[in-house]
Amino acid sequence: MDITYYVCYDLPVPYRNIKIYPLTVKDYLLFGIYSQCLTIDKNSIPDPKIISMTYLEYIFHITEENPVEYPYLIWFDRLLSMCLKDDNSFEKIEESIKRYRYTDDSKRKPYFTIGEEIYTSDDFEKIKQIIAEQNMVELIDENISKDVRDSLEKARLFKKSLSREKPASAEDYMISLSVATGLTLEYIYSLTIRKFIKSIRRMDNLIHYKIYLAASMSGMVEFKDKSFIKHWLTGLDDEDKYGDVTVDLEEIQDKVSFESAKK
């Protein structure tokens, strides 16, 4: 389903008999924990039984096996309560978890209920996609093998370590956006997570655009690639997560070799 209109204007997405609301910056930290239930790399586990499971079957299975270490079903319940604006307190967690059941037939298919309605694995997949798009969650790209994803992730982390810059915290991002734009922190807290992340990205893009443009127009710097400077309003949604790593990996390796040789 196309939910572009709803996410553009931060509207709740209607699905069957429910409305799924985008979360705000005030929910950011809890959302970061609970949303891990949406990004499990299930199909990279070398077990045919697990690979054949639906995503919902797997989180039922792994939570039942080890609910302390892998409380994914509990996290999904908390996440769903937040997105449905369901006033389900932590004290009622045992009660709310009762809505997660298996069918009584021999197939024992997992399902959950919202109100009087039954939701299956297919519904779970659609709800997962909606929540991910509303709140800028990057789901597993199964078109890229786990080995390749792991290698690219290591390269990205390694590149960050070379810069010796400590990643900013969520609080730092909020303060930075306030300082750069003049928006009050209270207003930023009320932004949806999606608009907050997009604002940070756009602010960063604008700052770098101004720097590169000023350097280019000064005549003291010349960029080999004339298309390097892209307008700050260029679309950012289709950015390749690992683009800078795949392009610069060889350069990074050369730099490391050079630095080692100097010692």
C-alpha cells in the first residue's frame, strides 16, 4: 500500500480497523529499543527450520525460548501500543501479552488480536512496513548477503574510527537542531521521528553545500569531479547507506598502509 500522503503530513495510517500513528521525538529512546524487533536478520541464521518461518513465527519462537535475552514479542507489544496510542501501561504487560496466541489446529500458526480482530503473519508484515516507513527504520535488505552487509558495516565503522569523532547522541542531535535553526527544544520534542531525522539530514546537507560552494567559488579549491557539489535541495531519500564506504574503501586501506609505514 502507498502511504506517501500519510507519512508526508504525519498522519496516522489506516490499516483494517486500526490507525497506526507516527511516533514523536519524545518517544525516540524507547522506540530505539522496541524497534529492534523489526530488524532481526532471521534469514541469515543457517537453520532451514528458522528460514522457513514467517517473521511473526520467529519472534514467537525466540521469545518463548529465551524471553530475557530476546524479548522481541514483548518489544513488539510495547511498540504496537505506542503506535496505536493504546494506554497500555507496563504494569499490564502480562495482560496485554495474552493477545498473542497460536491457532488451535495442527498448523499452530501465530496470531495476535487488536480489539476483536485477528491479525496474522501477513498483517504483521504490513504493519512492520508501515511503522518502519513512518519512523525511518531501516529494514534488512535481503538482496545483499549477510557476509557483504557485515563487511560493509565493518568498513563504515572503521572509516568512522579513523576520523576520531565520537558519534553524537540523540540529545546532541536535538540540541544541534535547536542551535542551528532556532527551534525550541519543546517544539523539537513534538516533531515526529521521521521529520526530526529528515531535518537533521537536510541541515547537514545545507551546511556542507555552503562550505563546498564557497570553497569552489573562492578559486583556491578545485574539485576534480564537477558534479561533487550537489544542491542542498537534492533528494536524500535514495542515498546508498554504504555509498561512501564502497567508494572510499580502497582509499582508506591505502591511508592505513601509509600511516603504518610512517611509524
